[in-house]
Amino acid sequence: MLVTTGGLVEQISGSIGGITGSRNRFGQYFRQRSMPVNPDTGRQQEIRQHFSNVTARWSQTLTQAYRNGWNLYGDSVVMKNKLGQDVYLTGFNHYVRTNVARLQAGLDEVDIPPVVFSLPAADSTFDAAISEATQLATITFDDTASWCSADGAALITLMTTPKDVGRDYIVGPTRYMDVIEGDSVTPPTSTVTQSVPFVCSENQKVIVYARIATADGRLSEPFRVTPTVAA
């Protein structure tokens, strides 16, 4: 659990005992902690295998020079924790978060450490529209962004389970949806349709997340939209 203090406790994020603390646009809130189940699905097994493979590759395949380069990248890139505080991940953390996401999307692993010490910026034009009739998500993105014309780069999308339209609190599970790959010869153009990973009904709400994976091994923070499913 993450806690910041002033005169009294100001922010709490995480779980202690049976209570989870978090924060939304209305301020700090608490809810009963839900205990996740572990159905051990094929998708879960696939992700666990990706983690195992990437971890082994870090220790058994990467040269020390490459590991040092990823550590330098980690020391140089500021990220935010759940409380919005500045944190620095290790090089190993960055290598794993990058390459597990890439493998899940069917992209090649990147071993050479990035030399640009920043995360890719979020796409401010990103949007998604979902249709019950087609069970497709229409993805809008900035097709002038540099990743579009770079081989090995991509926009990776994920989606949460659908919730009733009156629900303000939407949480996972989140499932991989699809990938839009960059191409130096024929860059992708907006818009693109993708099959949704969960069956959606009219007037339900979902969160669609996206991340930009650059060819040099950098991975953006997730950015998102919350569309309501159309007929």
C-alpha cells in the first residue's frame, strides 16, 4: 500500500487488511478488497510464459553492456506511481514491461537498450467507437505520428469487460485486443477496425487502452478512452 502523509493521511493507494484505498475525480475513496480468482486460462498461461521467457533472456542472453544500458535508461526516465509521485524503474523492469507487451502483440523482442531517455507521448487524438451489431471497435489515431512509419513500432490496444452504462467505476479484467503495426513502406492510416475481446451490448461502457511501442524498445504509459457501445 502507498500512503502520503501531511497533518493526517492525505492519499492512500493499495490494500491493507480487507480494505482497498484509491482515488478518482471525486477524491479519496475506500472499498472492500475483492479477492481475484485464478482460472488459469490459456491467455494467463501465455502471459506467464512471456514473463518467464523475457526474464530468462535478461539473465542468460543479454550482454552485461546491454543490461547496463537498460539500467541507464531506467535511471533516466521519470515515471508516475499510483499516487502521481515521480519514480524510477530498474532497467530490468523496463526491459520486461516492454518485451512482454511486444510478445503479446506478436512483435519481436528488443534487446538493444534505448538511447532516447523518454517515454513515447500519448496520442491525444486516440479514440474508439464500438458497435454491438458488428462486435468491432473502430480505432482512431494520429497517423502522422513517427511510430506509423517505423518498422517494428506499433500501437497496442486492450479493453476492459463491458459494464452497465450507469457504472462510474470501471475496472478489469483487461484483455489484449489488437495491434496496429508501423510500416516504413505503407504506414497505417486512421481509422482501423478491430474485433473486441469481450461481447458488447448497446449502452454498455468499456475502457479501451492503448500503448505506443517504438522500434527502439520504449513503451508509453497507457492512455485511454471510455466509449459507450452503440447499436
